[in-house]
Amino acid sequence: MQLVAVLLAAAAGFGAGAVWYMINGKRWMAAVGRTEADMKADKSPLPFVIGIAASVLTAGLMRHVFAGAGVSGIGGGLVGGLGVGLFFVAPWIMTNCAFAGRPKTLWWIDSGHVVLACSAIGLVLGLFL
């Protein structure tokens, strides 16, 4: 059951990211200096493979930490996931973007993604804990 919970949570996190970038796609492309033509020409599945792997790894560790900390229920999972995204992951993304000289728009789009994805992962994990 733990593996199923992790895989479902990972799918929720990846799906939340897909919706986030569909909504913010044009702003994200402008921030990274790419066009729709660039995106269509890049047929590499690597970003998707990395994204799925990252979702599974994140969900697996969050499940482990939540179980050890006694986090349970939808509310606990959601708040825990929000905390992970907002206070663990987003600050590192912002730091990387700042040192790379990336536009602040990119900081907020990419950080918002991890906050949303970790919240979705936490919510699903809360159903199983």
C-alpha cells in the first residue's frame, strides 16, 4: 500500500505541475528565452523522465518523513506538503535563479510549481497515512 500511495502522490504532483505550466507556459518561455517553435522542435523525453523521477523521489521521501512525524489525514498532508514546498524547496530554487541571474518571473513560476506540486503530493499522502 505504501508504494501505491507514493506512486499516486507522485502522479498528483506531476499532474499539478503540468497544469501549472500550461497556465504559466507563455510567461515561463519568455523568462527562459524560448519560443513555442523551440519547444516543439525539442523532442527529447528527458525533461519528462526527470520530472517523473523527481516526483516519485519527492513523494517517497515525503511519505517517509510524514510517517515518522505522525502526519496524517488530508489536512495534515496538505499543510505538510505546503511546508515542504514553501520552506524547503522554493528557497533553493530562488537561490539558484538568483545566482544564475534569471528573471524574477522565473523565480516565482518555478517556485510556485514546487509549492503546488508538494502540496498535491502531501494531500494524496494524507489520504493514506
